[in-house]
Amino acid sequence: MPGTVLLLAASPAGKGSLVDATSVLPVLAAVAPPVLSGTDTANVVELADPLEPQAVLTWLRGAATAPGPLTVFLTGQLQLDRRQRLPHLALARTTPATVRYTGFPWHWFREELRLRTPGTTTVFADLHADAETWRTRHALSLDCGPRVALYGRVGPPPPRRTRAVPAYTKALATILRSGQRPEPAALHHQALTRAFAKGRTPDALVLSPDEQAPDGSWGAAPTSSRTSPPSPSEPPPTDPHDALTAAVREGRHADAAALAARWEEAAVRERGPGSAEALHWSEVGADLAMLAGDAGRSCRAWLAVADARLDAGQDPEDPAVEAAVDRAHHQWSRMSDLDLACELGPALADLRARVPGRREGALRHVHQRLEELRQAQHVPG
């Protein structure tokens, strides 16, 4: 099965740039796609200094839903938004004052990669943090979800009037240009050793699965707090997500939806309708509807998830609430059933009034499209 490789290099234009991110792209491009991916064949997507976070989201979503292994090479800089203090990948138009709207929220990586089959997704990240973000580096939550292996490093801001060199990614590319591809963990450690003395840059934050604390932060938790693997008398439980992934890949969308619904019912019964487990399975059902091409069912499900999260007392600016409304909006925009779109439009508009999201003009877009849909309903066929 062919693999997918996403090369993403981004940094702000002008004085705000801390790292020469795009300089790694020619070096990575010199590596054969199968070597980048670790598969016999591979499709490579390259994003150089993208302007819009929604454009990055579209490409990431496409890569996340592709069958086969996925490898992401990510180079750029991290900045915190001033309102929620959440890490973002800075894009070409990002400034300290506009991070929330012009940067790519890190939690979107988790959102888009959460349904990937375990063991099929690897992210190599070579990042530099601005001064404000660097001060909070040990509290950063930079995981990409429990089903994704994240390797890399986060470096401090470079001296004034200089730009950092993405040495870690260049070392990765140099190793891969030999035509051999070690296992991700070995490749990561070889790149650190090649690029930096003793495998670490001074004060750098090293990203790898064995460095991560249970809460998703890095280098902050004592060893004793880490989760222990199950003992040999305790076999690991079967992951229902694997069965869902197999059903989707085989085109058995109805079977996948039914399985997710059973798990959601069990979670509601055992934990309650507003529990994290019940909401998770509601979100899985919404994603499955999207993968089945049923935009209406997916939109309705995401609207329900957003309402449930708000009813449970979550803040309208909570990333999970924003993500639910954004996904409902996206699916609503793709609906071809005019009657259903008109039916769901007012509910989406009400949610957008409470949860504006990060894309300016989102509520205005809902009202405009809803008016267009209503006019189309009255046009003679």
C-alpha cells in the first residue's frame, strides 16, 4: 500500500521569522519518496510558507484520511495566542497579535490524526519557539494524540537579527539520502547525534514518545508518574478503533457507524451523556459520517457534540468546542441537500454566534449562504 508524506515548512514573513524553515525543502526533495515514507511507493505533498491555516487544515485532513502509512516532516516556529495561551505553528501572515487567527493551532494536529491506525503515523518536528513560548516550554502540550509517534526538538529563539537553521531536519534528510530508512526512533536519535553535540542542543526540548508525560507535556513529569505497560497476565484489550478503520477502508461504512453507535450507547449508559467517553464516540460517529460522504449526518452530529460540550459547561473558546463547530460548519458547506441545509442552518448560526471560532467572518458566511439556499428553494426547477 502506498504511503503519504507531508512536508510542511512555515514561518512568518519579515522580521517575525525565527527560522529559515523552507531551506529544508530542497534537501528533503532530494530524497526518494519511498525512502521518505518507508514504503514501496509514496505520494509527497509539499507546503512552503502557507498563508492560511484553513489551507493547511485541508491538506492535513486529506493526508490523514489517506490509506497507508503517513509521515509528516514539520519545520517552523511556535507561538502562543494571547487569549488562550495555546501553541500555534506560525504561518506566513502570523504576528504576535494575530496568532489566534493566522497561525495553525497545534491541537488541530491531534484532531485530524486521532483516527489514524496505531503504528501508521509518524511526525518529525523541527521547531523554534519565540521568547514568550520558550519560557513556558515544559508546560507545552505538543503531542499529536496517542496513536501518533512524535519525534523532534524545540529550540530557543535565536539571537536577535538572526534566523535559526533547521539542523535536525537537515540531518534527517542527510541520513535518508543514503537510501536507507531506519526505524523512526533510531532515525530520530541518529539525526540528533549528527546535528548536535551529544545528541541535544543546549537547552533544547527533545520530543519523543519516551520523553512525553501523561498530560501531553514534555520533560515535566517524573518517571514514576508515567503509565506502565500491562503485565503478561494482563493482555491489552482490543481497540475498537482498529475495527472501525478496517471497516472504513473496506467500504463498510454502515458497519462502522453501527459499531461506533454501540460504543457511544455503552459510554452513555456507564458514564453519562456528557462524559468524555460519550463525547468521544459522538465525535467518532461524526467523523465516520464524513468519511462515508454523508455531509448532512456529519453536520448534525457535530452540532450535537458542540451543544453537549456547551451544556456541560465548557467554554465557547475551548479548543474542543471550537473544533466541533468548525467541523459542523465545514460539513454544512458541503451539503447538496438544500432542504436539510436550510433546516440545519439556523442551528449552526446560533452556535456560531456563541462560538465565533478563529476564522473571521464565519457567522456572516453562515447567514449569507443560508439566504442563498432559501432563495434557491424558491427558484422554479
